[in-house]
Amino acid sequence: NLSSPVVAVLFHSCLSCVTLDVQAACRVTTVTQELLKEGFHRDLLVKVELGEDAGGCAVAAQVHLPPGIYVDPYELATLQQHNLTKAVLFPDAIDVEAPEYLAKAVVLLLFLEPEAHCSRCFHGTVPVHARYHRPARATHQALVALQSPEVLLCCCHGHLSAECWEPAEVDAPCSSDTSSPCQWHTTKHRPVCEESMLKVPVGLREHSSLVCALTLLTTGLCSGLILAAACKYGHFSQ
């Protein structure tokens, strides 16, 4: 019974996304994502543990970022210059000033680095930022759902089982350092896990009139002070 409390607790306590091992030949791959820090500026940490050794394949996580979250392309370029992260954005032109209701969803291809003590383990981190949202009613926060990443493999010199992996429609090189095309593959059995939720502080619609009145009053007062100072101390040509 899916409505039983025990099943509900087990579902909501899921800490990692596990690829279903439907076929015996396909080994389990786990994916974990975590939003670090607090506030509008966070770090997205993605960890992947493959069911088998990567065998020299490039490993990446394809993350679909909703309009409420974005990656700053200028910040990303700076981090890549210092080899702090490797990623590609689709599209690469992003309006970092747009609010959530005027922004569009983007796709982030995050290249993962192997871990030292685990040949099947990979991880990657990239800064993400929350956009400003419209004021809400009776709540001080908006929820932004971040779906589980999709694991991708690019094996230029290896072979992947057709039973477990299928070609992915990803037009990107095997690394952020090259521009040559590469055939990426994704697991046939998609991960199953609840999505991560980002809580973004928002204003209250009930305060709209008060905020507008105070903004207008402050603007008028400051404009008057500037005009008075200009008339008193300014030098005007005859």
C-alpha cells in the first residue's frame, strides 16, 4: 500500500538517486546532489558512483536548471581559468539580472572529477544563484524544485553495453578543454528520487502599498536634497 506511513517515510528519507537495476547485466549507479551554503548564493555538489569502473571514460552530470536558478557564465569562466570547475551551459548566453518570471530554464553539463580512493566515484561542484521572485501571499519564501541530475558517459576508446546505456542527445565535447564532438551515453534506467528544493526569500504582497509609498517618499526626499544642494553650491553659467 503506497499510502502506508512506512513507505512514505522511506520515500522522503531518500538521500541518493539510485538507477533501477532492472536487468541483471546493468549494475547500480548512484547519484547524489546537495545544495551547500545558505541564501541566494549556493554551491551545487554532485556525486556519482558508477556500478563499474569508468575505464577511462569521461563522466558528466546533466542538470536541468529551472528559471529560478542560474549559473553566472562570467563567474564560471573565471573558475574554469583556475581549474576549479569544468562545465558547459546551454544556452551559454544568460541574463543574470532577469527575475524568475522573465528567465528561462537552462541546461548545465558539469564535468565530474574522479576521486582519489575510489575508481568508480566522481564529483563536481559549481556555484548557483537564486533569482528574485514575485511577492507571495501569506508566505516569506518560494520553492524552486531542482530535478535529479542525469549521468552521462563519453567513452572515446571504450565500449558500453547496449543493454544498459543508450546514446544521449547532447551536443558537447568530452571535456570543457576541447571543441571536438563526442558521443555521450546515458543510462536506460533513469534514477528515481525526490527532487531537491531550494527555498528563496520573497516579499509579501500585503506590503506592496507600504513599500511603494516608502519608496516614493524616499525618492522625493533624496531628489529634493540633491536639488537644494545643487542650487546652493552649484556654479551656473550666465
